[in-house]
Amino acid sequence: MSKFSKGDVVTVQATVRYNMDADDDQVGIEVEKHHPTVFVPLGKVTLVHRHFEVGARVWSEGEEHYGHIRAIHGGLAWVELEEVQECFRTIALKWLEKAPVPATPLLEAAE
């Protein structure tokens, strides 16, 4: 018997190609770098995890912490927490959200 049969419902892992506006009803995805972009209705797309880069400030809802990503491997990120000095956690990428960069206090003008 084959692994897949006609009528099976499957999930395809792809990368979002373009930022979306709030009123968009489709998302442009790229299945592999050498295939064209495909536009799919939002209801047919499920987020596996967001794209992050090392150094990004993140929020972990499950852990209730802010931190910065120090390394990424597979579906995991090594996050240095902001609340506790020199404290790191390994957190699944699916549990992380991009966090805003905190406002920097204005420097007082030199007198």
C-alpha cells in the first residue's frame, strides 16, 4: 500500500514569502526555493513556528519570560532571560512570540 492515497488531507511545510496586511485573506508561501510562490487561503494554513534569528527579543507565553535568543537548533531556541541574570532556558520555537524592543530612555543632554 502506498504512503498516501487520493483524498488524504496532508500538511505541507512552507515558508511565508511576504508580510501580510490585516485585511489580506491569502498568504504567499514558498514550498522550496526553486518553486514559484503559491497563494493559499488563510483558513488552509497552520503556523508551525515563527521565523527567528539569533539576537531577537522574544516572549515565551508558557514560561512567561522575556529574553533574547542566543542559539537555534531544530525546533528549539536557547533563550537568555531578561528577568534573571545569566539564566538560560531551552524553549520550543512554537512557544515563542516576537517581543517589542523596550524603549530606550532618552539621554540627557550634556551640560
